[in-house]
Amino acid sequence: MTKLAVHYMGIPLKNPIIVGSSNMVNNPEMLKRLQDAGAAAIVYKSLFEEQIQLESIQFQDEMELYNERNAEMISLYPDMQHAGPEEYLHKLREAKSMLDIPLIGSLNCVFTETWVEYAELIEKTGVDGLELNFFSVPRDFDTEAKSIEDEQVAVVEQVCKKVKIPVSVKLSPFYTNTLQVIRRMEKAGAKAFVLFNRMFEPDINLDTLQHSTPFNLSTEGDYRLALRYAGVLYGNTKAAICSSSGIYTGHDLAKMILAGADAVQMVSALYKHKPELITNILADLEKFMAKNGFGDIQAFKGKLSKAEVKDPYIYKRAQYIDLLLHSEQIFKKYPMA
């Protein structure tokens, strides 16, 4: 019988499938469905500092609508304050209490002080780990890449010093050298890396001539960038590697493990095909393992990583050149006439 158990940033998981952070996990019934379908862990929806700030401003505006209606009425609502992250933390505690599988908190902040403050609050809810979400959208021409990276590494270091639970980092793919950033963050204390964040991308509606905000769901095959980085990182980091984006089948999962990933995160496929898809993916993974004589995940993890394959160029630019030199193959598959 095949064994699917893995370890992710020191946390034992019954299999490699983690449900990524999304609105899906806000629903207690959905949490149960995900667990019953076979999810090994769940990352709770991110606590966004910007959302807390916006809600606080809106709350303050509403409280001041009727202030100072006459000379004797200074405020109708003295000493009332926005609850801040308390509602989020309450839901996080409830989610933790109802699950039998590990629950990982998720955090997305702006200021270093807030990263640390909210990380400590999330730890107190009893979650098993914490995921920090990093991305930077350039808004000016003067900010240097190094200053952005230095700030993010400093956040990882300060958070890891303050909390006892393991910390993972979910990265965007847009660093000049993602590998160096990962090395620096690992030295700062990160125990795992999730590859990669799906960035919000605006679109334009040609009928209304306005910007639109489409859902940014992954599609099948979107896993290839994460596969490449998993293959390069295997054997070069002690941190766990979690591949994200485009995981739709048991074969996708098997490929990620062959490249060197310890686990995967799924969101888009579950929105499209319901939580029960997890059961099918795990069944297909077991079939693949049985067919190839792999008794457990460790037996084939990293088997096709850069560190293990005989072709030294498989993960390098040479493969791109090879593809150009043999481009006639695409015309055989897609004839133009």
C-alpha cells in the first residue's frame, strides 16, 4: 500500500495537498468538505492590513456623520473604536477548533511593525503555522529592487524571531533572482516557500470602456514555472517547497513531486471542480505510485530535479535554444495548410 505522508515546514501531513488561501475557506461547511475530501492542511484566508485600515476609516466616517449637531453634543458615539483584526481572529479560532487537520494562518501587511504585531496575534489563535504573502507592484521609477528585497527579508527575520510557529513565505515570480531571495529568506528563518502568488491583473471591458476586475484563476498547465523552480531548488535548500498554480490532476501533483516539491497548494481547480476533486487527485497519485513501484512520496521526490537528472541543461536556457532549433515539430502538430 502506498504511503502519501509528507512533512511541510516541520508539520506532518497525511498527503501533499494543501488548500491555499481563498474566500472558499471562510465557510465552515466548506472547511469540512475540504477536510472530508482529503485535504491534508488548509491555509486560511489572508488577513490584509489594507482591508483593516479601510474598514477603520469607513467606520470612523460613519461615526462622525451626526457629531456636533448642536453646541452641547460633541459626539454621539464617545470612545467607540473599530474592532481591527478581532473579527478575523475570531473566525480563525473557530476554524481551528472545528478541523482535525493543520490550519495555517495567512498574512498580508504593509508596514514592518504590523507584520510582527498581526503575526503574534495570529499565533495566539492556535494555528499550526503562518504564511507571509509578499509581492510588490512598482509604482514609481526610483525605488531600487534591492531596497524592496531588503525590506521583505527584514520582515521575515523579525516575524520569525517573534513567533514560535513555523513561517512560510508565498512569493511572486517577479524577482530578478528569485533563488537568491529564497536563500536570504531561509537564512532569516523561513521554513517553507510557496511558488507562486497569483497577482491581480486588471482588464479592460471594450463594451463599457472601463476597467474590469476578473477572477484570476489558474488554468491547467500553469504549473510549469513552479515546476522549474522546484526542480532547481531541490537539494539546494532545507526549506520545504510548495508548488502552486495550475494543479488540476494527480499527474500534475506527481510531476511536482518528481521535480522536488514537498507539497502543492490548490485553489482554482477546487473552485471549478468542487472540493471532492481532491479525492480523485489522491487516487490518481496512488495509481501512479503503484504503477511505478513507489512505496512512499520520498521514493520519487526530486527524482527529476536538476540535482538528480543526467542532462545538466534541462533546467537551463539551452532547452529554449533546443526548442528553437527544432521548431519544425510544432508545424507537424499544428499544420498551417
